[in-house]
Amino acid sequence: MSGDDPRADDPEQLARDTVYRLLASRARSRSELRQALLRKGIDEDVADGVLRKFVDAGLVDDAAFAEEWVHSRHRHQGLGREALGFELRRKGVDENLVEAALSTVDGDAEVERARDLVRRRLRSMTAADPTARTRRLVGMLARKGYSESLAFRVVREELERSGVDDPASDAEFP
């Protein structure tokens, strides 16, 4: 029996309530919402119908979601294009929308964000020898989704700027 919850008799209402609740905390991709509905036991046809209405109403928009995700995660988490693309794909965003959102990250802004991350991390690196310092800084940028060539270039330039010895400057890095 349905008990005291009238939504138990109306799977479409339960689906709508679930989507509203999820969207209240943060924007989500259509795929994320669909998976959440299916985990709740909502029939696929009901889930797809409810999501179609949310899409038609403009409340679920994967293109806008992807663009906002890229902007926010790049600015606040310092993530590079590779990591951002990985996150969006994992959230079920269509590849064309991923590429469009990633194209909004200006190349100069990405380099500047990498520089900021290196400068901040460099201030706290006191005991590391130059090789370890370079390795750690490049590794940090790689984990945040920056390309290898960009990471080495930014680290080399920031170490030179700060007057810290950089063993990578003599090495053959991209």
C-alpha cells in the first residue's frame, strides 16, 4: 500500500519531486538525473518523459550545464581542459557539448591559472630539492588536467622567475 505518501501512487510525481530536489542543490546533466531516477526505481519511460518536460522547459540544459561546470571548476578548482573534459564525459554530457564547453576556456587563461597554482604551491615548498620540486609541481598540474608540455613550460618559467634552480631547464622536456 501507499501509506501516507500520495507520491507512492504517482511515479511521475515522485520523478518530478526527485528532479526538483536534485536541481535545488546544483545543476545536473540530463544523464545524471536519469540515473538518479532509475536508482529510485522509476520506470525508464516515466523518467524519460519527465526529463523531456524539464528539458523543454529549459530547466535541464546540458550545454548550459557543461559551460557552467567548465567555468566553475576551472576557476575554483584550477582544473585544466583534460580533467574538465573527463568530468563532463563521466557525467554523461554529449561529446559535442563537451568540446563546445571546453572551447570556452581561453588558452591564456589556462596558462595563467596553471601559473597561479604553481606559484601558490611553490611558496610552501621549502625542503624539496630542485628535481623533486619540479617533479611535484609538474605532477600537480598533470593531476589537475594540464597537458604535459604546458605543465613543464609553466613550471620551468615559474622556477626561473622565482630564482629557484630548475634541473628540468637542461633536460629535454616538451
